Amino acid sequence: MKKKLKVRAGKESRPIGVFDSGLGGLTVVREIRRLLPSESIIYFGDIARLPYGIKSKEQILSFSIQNTLFLLKHKIKALVVACNSSSSAAYSFLKSHFNLPVVDVIGPAASAAAELTQSGRIAVIATQSTIASRAYEKTLKRLKSSAKIFQSACPLFVPLVEEGWVDGKITEDIVRVYLEPLKRYRADTLILGCTHYPLLKNIIQRNLDAKVQLVDSALPTAQKLASILEKNELCYHSSRRGKLKIFVSDLPRNFVRIGERFLGEKLNDVKVVREI
Ligand code: DGL
């Protein structure tokens, strides 16, 4: 699986590969495009096999390897695992088996939270598989051994977001029920440990004390990617905006409308790949 990289500083026009189980990773792509506008991106959303967050570690690992091999066919220069469930199940494997820089979303979000917290009481909401892996807990403890961590899975958030139900009474009620135990914990920082959750940010914030700071992985991950590209002399600078190509393993009817909400720009180049 090892592939050698050819490095040309500042002129590495090859794309960055990004994958998620579905649309959530587009929240990360949005920040990458803000921070690194000339970089081109190939995105893969594994919509046919979504959700990942309720599956076993072995299954998520296997999907993540397949997604990586698909993106490598597009000659990517770096890989962003824009899915917390994949980051917790597959990041170490991908990092050690593929010879290209790999960025996950858990490390960057945990670092941002560890810096932000005043009380050291950090809450994490994520999919069942991310919570079961205890990846956030372990990473946060490494960064701040005094931290007290409270974790809770919110399995209904992903289908709500994929359906575009990011506001309204039903979503508000579900958010309130999921956040109830967390309120009692009195955390001052809440990690949105799933790349779908930023779309529920307003509702989540409304259901918590206004002082609770929300951290999502999009910006810290984009910043981590920028520093890794820099360190590996893999940056690309140009006056033109980089291209964004989107591949999905299935194309639900409302994909473009909802995808544009995640991405914050028009979704023009979307292709379906049935076999990856
Ligand atoms: N976006 C994925 C994550 O960050 C989860 C979605 C899913 O369950 O497939 O964990």
C-alpha cells in the first residue's frame, strides 16, 4: 500500500482527499476552502453505507480503507478523515499503512477544547461508535490529565441532519432530551464529535447554558491540515480558486439542496460511483 510522494514546495497542485460517511465532512471542506482557497479537493461521501456511527469498529475500518484507496486513485497528496467514527476506528491504521499525510478530526477538536476549557469539565457528544471507542476521552486525558470528561451518544442526530431537519419542533425536542444529562454535568465546553452536528449548532446552543462553548472539528482540522501541508512542502498557491469534485456512493433526491447547506456554496460537480 505504500506509495512514494514527489514533493515540490508551493507547487503541489494535486488535490487533497477528504471522506466521510455522508454529507457531514462537507463542514470540514467548507473550512479547508476558506483557509486554503487554492487547494483542490476530491470528496467522497459514502452515502450508500451511511450511517457509520452505529456499525462495528471492524466494519468502519474496512469502509475507511476502501474510501482511502478510492481517493488515492485520484492522486491525492494528503488525506483528511472528515468523520469522527472513521477517525476513531481507522486513523492509526491509515496513518501507518499509507505513505501520505493523514489528518483526523478527533485530535484537532480535542486540542481546541483542551485549550478553551476553564473548568476542565468537557463534554463530548458523538455517534455510538465514537463514544464506545473512547477516542476523545483518551486524547483529552493525554492533552490535559486533570480534565473531567462526560460523553454521550446522540444516534438520532445524523439521520435528522441528512434529512435536512436542522430546525423545527421535533428536532428541538430530540436535542433537548439528548442534552438533558449533559446539563447536569455542568461542562463549560462541549465538543460536537461528529461532523454532522455543526448543522445543529444553534439548537444545541439554545438548549444549553449560554456560557457553554461549542467546539467542532471543522476549523481546527483545516488548521491542522494547513500546518501539515506546510511542513511536508505540499502546499499549492495560486490566484485561482481550487476545484472541488464530489463523489458519492449514492445520490439521494435531496442531496444537492442539503449538501449546499453543509458546504455554504453551490454543489456543481457531483458524481455517483457505485463501485469503489
Ligand atoms: N459524520 C460522521 C462522524 O463524524 C458520522 C455519521 C455516521 O454515523 O455515519 O462521525
